[in-house]
Amino acid sequence: EAIIQLADNRWLAQSIGDLRKILKLARLQQLHAPGRLAQSLSEHLAVFAALKARDSEGADAAMRTHLTRQREALREVARQQQKSRVAS
């Protein structure tokens, strides 16, 4: 946010705002994948536990795991959507 404000670039601010909207929708979609909501919660708890323990390496690893799994879930949602489009 601070960098966007300091840049004082309306085009950049609009582009990032649009991207955030798309990402928000994608995050909501990937939570509909079977088991993903529970898995995501577990990943968040792992990040929180590492932060609480002041374990920066553990927090980094837990966050990377979460982001990787989130990306995989998004890809799976996209594949499923593509299959249903092709089938119809």
C-alpha cells in the first residue's frame, strides 16, 4: 500500500486494485475444493504457531507451504472449470 501511495500513479493503483479483486475471487473459489478449507485453516495455524514461537524459519516454511498448496488448489479449480466448459 505504501509503495502504491508513494508512487502517486493512478494507473498502478487501479491495476493493483483490480488484481486484488481477482485474487480475492480466486481465493474464495479454491476454498470450495474438497478438504481445502480445513487444510487452509491448518496451514494458517501452523504459521501462527511458528510466529508465536518466534520461529522465523518455521513461519517462512509454513507460509511457503500454504502458498504452494493454495496455488495448487487454484490450478485444480481452473482445470475443473476448463473441463466443465469443454463438456458443455
